[in-house]
Amino acid sequence: MVQVSDKVAKADGKLDGFLGIDIGSVTCKFVLMDLEGNLLTSVFLRNRGSPIKSAKAGMEGLRTKIEESEELQEYEIRCCGTTGSARYLTKAIVGGDLAKTEIIAHAVATQSLYPDVRT
């Protein structure tokens, strides 16, 4: 994981934001993080059996949070990753950049938190 000490705006004046979406069979989680991996905001929903409706509702919830926060408006989403049972569908709906299994997501997260651990 890249560690950055200072926030640096891009040419468009915005800071880097990264969106992660996990849409499974029961719940949906949306997280917006900065370049340092800090959580900026999140949305949690019950899936109710429709990943398409869940993706739309989650994105609307995220949009509302951004519109209501001047701090969040300083960020531009530069990349979006998806995981969960509906990862490919969600990637297509939101225009995501990559879709990975939860096993890969867990491994990457563990490696970033505990770099000396090997499995």
C-alpha cells in the first residue's frame, strides 16, 4: 500500500478518491477512501434480492452524502472496484474499473494491514 503524507490535488483541483463496492446476496456496502486508505464515507444497504436496484440505491446514497459535505466534494472518484456475488454486474452498472473475488479482496487488505504475514 502506498503511504502518502500530504494530500495533493490533481490538475482538476480535486483530491483522489477511490470507490469500493461489495454487493452480495444479503447486503451492499459502498466505501469512499482517500489515497492513504482513510475511510471518507460509506453506505450500507440490505440487498432485498435485486443487485441492480441495490447498486442504484447505493450510488444515490453516496451522491447524497457527497452533495451534503463540502469536504467530500473536494474528492474525485478516480477508480472503482467491485466485489461480491454481483461484482461483474455492478461493475457494468457503475462503470467500474475492476471486479475481484472476495478472497482476493481479503488477501490484499490483510497484506496491506499485516505486510509481514504470509499464508
